[in-house]
Amino acid sequence: MFTEIAELWQRGEIFSRLREEDNLIGVTPKEEVYREDKVILYRFIPQVKNLLSTPILIVYALVNRPYIVDLQEKRSLVANLLKLGVDVYLIDWGYPTRIDRWLTLDDYINGYINNCIDVVCDRHNLEQINLLGICQGGTFSLCYSSLYPEKVKNLIVMVTPVDFHTQEGLLNVWSGCTLGAKALDVDLAINTLGNVPGDWLNFQFLMLKPFQLGVEKYIKFLESSDSEEKIINFFRMEKWIFDSPDLAGETFRQYMKDFYQENKLIKGQLEIEGNPIHLENIRMPVFNIYAEQDHLVPPISSLALEKYITISDYTVSSFPVGHIGMYVSSKVQKNLPIAIADWLRIREEN
């Protein structure tokens, strides 16, 4: 086994394929339909004739890259949704640079997301579309749906933080919410750095599980990688993990202070450019999906949503995986796309 790995490594075939073959990451054909600054809106090419009449827009987090939802064949949430007749759009936030330091939550939510939704609505002659927010993108989607409930037909949030003051999860401790502490001086960080370096932030995530993510996974890789396919899959995942865009400084400042440190979302105290965000304004059907073993977004943080919305059409579902497993677990991908498509199909005529 180790001889085979050494030979593959020595020949350089793995790295050359990762560098040269774009279809190894982001496997599903797509087309650019809108561009604003560094943000690109993609539509994935439909694969069946009988599509649901209302398309879905995927809003991913600003951290890491959104191609995790289309990382590889047979483990692509996007590809599986397309096969089930869902018309899929996705926002790619791009890579912020120094000129983007002053972008705020208002720019992302009232600007980019709203403009992308308008584009999708115009393309399909609709007044509403479906929204799928993932992780931080789910929190953004909750804010958007509170501000523009008339534009969202159905809302799906996946591994989405809602209550940021849970006592579970080291990320909450690191960000400084525990017992009202200010462990992270956000103002000092942003005033010093400008934008938040993606590599630095990624290092913080890795340090939440230093042994598992820094040592153990590489040992397991050597013990189980007995084929070229497994090795390529491992490096494909590594490429995504370390493909970390910088974060716009002012957006990071607002997000950390208003959400993590002050927990304003569930307190009803959050404002975006003077517009109050109230979760009870969310009037469309909501599907809340969480990972039972999530160390980045504890289940209790996601499940808190039910306490603050007033709609009757609320569905919750979980999967026995961690945060990343929601995207790449083969077992999850057998059931998650079907759950989403069936949930949307039931509400298609409402």
C-alpha cells in the first residue's frame, strides 16, 4: 500500500491532475448569468426536462469557497438536486482584496444577495424564489428573509448559527461570547489588519480540533489510501480546506460584534443600515437542516430558530455527521437532496 502511494506521489500524477483538470473540483456544468464587483451569480445547467417552476438560490458563507456543494461526482449536492428537477443558482463571493475592506453586511445582504435574487426573478418572470442558505450564508438568508419576505417563497437553512451564545462549541468561546467576555478584540484586529486574512481564520478553525485536523486525519489517510482515487479525493478536499478567501474587514467587524459577541439576531436588536431584523417577520415555510456532530455550529444553535419564528410550516431534519460531512458524506448525499427536493415539491403549488 505505502509503495503504491509513494509511486503515485513520485510520478506527480495526483498534483498534476489537480492543477490541470478543472473538472476535478466543481464538476457540474454552469453558466455565469450576472456579475457585480467580485461577485458572480451562476446557474447550473438543468439536467432534466421537468423542472420545479421555482428555482433555488444557494447562498454560501464568506469563509472558504462554495464549490464544496459541487466538489466531486457522486458527492455533489448541486448535481443531485439537478437530477431531481431543482433549478439551481449559486452565488460565488470571489476573493475580496484591499479595496473591499469597507464592504458591510448591508452591501452583502441589501446589495449583492438582493440584486442576485432580482436577476433570478427577472429571468424566470417570478416575484419569489426559493433560498438555500448554508452556514454563515444561512444567517445572511435569515436576515434577508426578514427584510424581504415577499421575495422568498421557501427558505431552507443548513448548518446555520442562530443563537450565538450557546455554551457548546469552542468557536463561541474563541469569539468572546462566553459569560459576556471579549476574548477577541475585533476592533483592534480590523484596525490593524484591514481585511481578515483567510489563512489566519482557517488556522483558527483548525485549532478547534488540533489533533484530529492537524495529525489524525493524515495518519488515517496513510492507513486507508490504497488507491489513486482515494488519494485524489483526499487532496481535492485539502485543496478546498485551504482555499480560504480573505474577509472584508468591516463585514467581519459587524458580524463578530453583532452576532457572536452581542447575539443581536435572537434579541431583536440587529439592524442593517438602520433596518431592524426581526425573525418573526419570516412568514414563508422554513426547512432547518443541521448536523448532529457539528463542532462549528452546535445543533443547539441551529435549533434555536424555532423559538423565534412564528410560522406553522416549520420542518427540521438532522444527519449524524459533522459540519463538513453535510457536504461530502456519501450517505448524506443519498438522502439530503431528496429531502430538499421533496420538501420543495410539496410546497410548489402553494
